[in-house]
Amino acid sequence: MLKQRTLKSLTRAVGVGIHSGQKVEMTLRPAAPDTGIVFRRVDLNHPVDIPVRSDTVCDTRMATTISPNGDPNGPRVQTIEHLLSACAGLGLDNLYVDINADEVPVLDGSAASFVFLLQSAGIELQNAPKKFLRVKKAIEVRQGEGKRLMWARLEPHHGYTLNFQIEFDNPAVSATGQQYVFDMGSGQYKKEIARARTFGMTSDIEVMRSRGLTLGGAMDNAIVVDDYRVLNADGLRYDDEFVKHKILDAIGDMQVAGHPLLAAYTSFKGGHALNNKLLRALLADQEAWEIVTFEDERQAPAGFAELAPAW
């Protein structure tokens, strides 16, 4: 049986929220089978649990944000996508995330620090079948026209692949790889995707800060690009780090489904909002998906049984 996974022990992280600039303390704890990933705001007078599901997403501007029942006026946790991406990359199903602020710490701007934290706690197999959300028919969402057109699609596939293409009006970004295809069954998430950092243009950062956003952003947790070049002294971690970060984000955004996907995901210029729109369109069509398990690991897609071996 392909089994669910959780942590062997708890682990902690301290950092700042990239948008809020607040200091954040976070504790990652094991959870029972079929719990899913649940954020717990422990700083409130009465701690509030917020499960990661498509219907708890309340905001997708600049990041993916969740709140109880998706209430935009309720307690929230924002910028969850990098941690969720790491969980997906390591095959983690069940986890409690205790957090004392409304934003997950950005750490180094990628998922690599979260991968390290999760692996240092150890990964444990649980005596329950791992559940996948299998896409049964193609679903596509589109937005804009002409140069503003962006779209995202999910199609049936015995495995999980992500194909992303970016297009930014910036010479520094355009000089790097614009398209990348990643297979989640390859076992290469940690090496090929996890280290890709979030990025921003200097012109956009100034506008966002005037609106109270990216207050915690800095050169040590993001790639900063002006009109012509990357400003970080150490340059890029990958030749195609920009598009790889978009794949990292997409992996985290799609993990909001509550189960790992069996699908082929393709996106052209998409982002958090379009990813959530795609997921909601999928789940709204009862004939487009099903929940499956694998009693025999050999029937699972290649590489999935080996993904993030239990330590």
C-alpha cells in the first residue's frame, strides 16, 4: 500500500513575513492520518485552526492566503505556497503548522529551507492509504486578451507533471529560460525546484511598499531585478530560476486541493489567482476528478513510492 506521511517529530522556524515584515515563529508538528495540512493561529486568544482546502482560500493577490471557510474578514494565514510546495515535494500528507502571526516566514525566499526543516524532523509512514486527486477530463481557465492573455490547464495523466511558460517585459528575465517542464515523480524536486527564489522588479517593489506590501523583502530572501539586470551579488541559483519559482509556487497552490494531484498541469503566464481559479473550476465539476488510492505500490505512477523516502 502506498501510505500517507507525516513528520516523526516537531521542528521550528523563526523568520519574517515577506509582506508584513513581522517576526514569525512557526512550529511544524506531526498529525494523524487524514488530517491534511492544518494551520493553527496560536497567537489569538482562542487558537483558530485553518485547514488547507480550496474553499478556505480567501485571497490570491501576491500570495495564497487562507482563513476559516474562506472568510476575508476572519483570522488568516498568508503566503502559504512555499511551505505547501515543500510538503508536496516530500510527499507529506498530514501536518499541523502552529504560527504566531498571519504570515508564513519567507526564510530564504524559496522552499529549500522548508525542505531542510521537514527532513530534519524526519518523515514517517502512516498506516493509511495515501489519497490522490486524479483528474479525469481536461479543465482550462483563461484570463485577458492579446498580450494580457494568461491561461492554465489540467489534463488527465498517470503521474504529476508541471509545464510553465513565463513572459515578462524585462531584459534580465527574458535572458533566462522562459519555459520548464517538471515531473514530480522524478525525485528531483529538492535539486531542481526547491531552491528557486521569489522575485520582484524594483519598480513594482516601490509601488507595493507604498501599499504596505513586501515590507519584509530583502536581497537575502528574494531576487531583485531592475530594468536591465539581477541586483543580487550572488546572481541566480539556476539559469532558469524565474520560471522554476513559478513552478514552485504552482506546486504549492495546487496542493490547496487537499491531496496530491494526478494530472498534467500547464500554465502560460499564470499566478496564484489563476491557479486557484483553475482548482475551483476542477472541483466544481464532479465528473472531472476522483479520489484514488494504490493498495499495490507498483500500480502507482513511477517514482511516487520513492518520493521523499521515510527516514
